[in-house]
Amino acid sequence: MILETPDCDSLDLLRKGTEDDSPPPLFVLPPEMRNTQEEDIHWAFEKQAGIFDLFLDNLSEGTEVFFFLSHQIDLADQIEATVQFLEENQMLQMGRFLLFIHSPVLLNPPTHFLDWLDAAAHFTDSMLFTGRNNENSSAIKAIQDRYFDMRFPMESFILGKKTAPWSRILDPTPRRLSHIFDSPELLEPDDLHHNDRYLERISTGERARKVPLIFNF
């Protein structure tokens, strides 16, 4: 799973990092990402049902699927839809949740940025910073320190334009705080879907802790 901040070049970076893979990976993109290649697939979201309108047929064995999430739809709704999609498509297994941060956004973050980032980090295995420069390097360090101090298990990488440790980044060993993608029979009651801090609902059906749509424009 891929979540990114605007202006990030994560799709290009992932294409380059997996260009020698066989079979080649499949990139599944949200409706707003249209400047893509012919073989890419786009999903739609059925809001009332809370599910992805997407069919993946005839995948070659061993094919990696990179599934990009949207900024225009509630993150928690997309996470729940992902869990259901994986349950309905058991030929797929969850690898890693990658969070790409275009580092210049840290110098002038939108309102409620840290609320959004905390929620995204809750599900993240690897936080990946792009666009690092002298101006934003201290802001990157502040974010890294924040989650180190909060004891988040996720990894953190600063990506260069030419090289990146993709074998380590894409290692499917989970490093996320949330257990939402784990097998339910292996979980303690507090770790189950309905008890996840960002998926839990109160009696009215609303989320107990709502994730802001800070990039919804």
C-alpha cells in the first residue's frame, strides 16, 4: 500500500526501483492519478458500500501489486476497504504500507498536518522522505525523532534521486503499529479491527478519532 503527500514522485521511484523485477509489478492507482502508463489500473470507490470497485484477474504468480491510496477519500474508509479487498482476493497478501513524504511540505505544512501524519504513521511500515535539501533536513529529523520518541516500530528512510535500498524497504516483514492487516485469529481482542484507534466507531456510527482530509483539493 502506498500513501504519499502531494508533489511526491513515489510512482516514478517505485517504477525505477522495480524495473528489473520479473514478472513486472502492477500499479493500481486512485482516480485522480491519470498521467500514467497504459498497463496501470485505476480503482474507484463505492462510498455507500465502503468498498473498492476493482477486479484484478489473471495475475501472474509472484506479481507485486502496488496499491496507491487517495487524498480525496477518508483514510480510515480506505483502510477498511483494503482489508475487505484482501479478504475477497486471497491470492494477494499484504506486504508493506509505505508512506512517502515530499520533504518541502514540512516547511509549510497544511492545517492539522500532524494529526494526519500520526494517523498515516499508525498504519505505516516504512516512512520515506523525498526531496531532502539543506532547508528541510532539520524538519525531517524532527519528524523522525517524533516517532522514535513515541516508539513507533516503522522504519524511516531518506531517498536519494539515484539510489534507494529497495530490497530493505520492500521487505514484507511488518513494522506497523496497527494490527489491522494481521490474521484475526492471531490477535488479542484489543488489536481487532473494531478496536483500532482510527477505525473504532462510536454509537452514532462516526469514527471515535477522525483523520482529517488535509490534502483534499
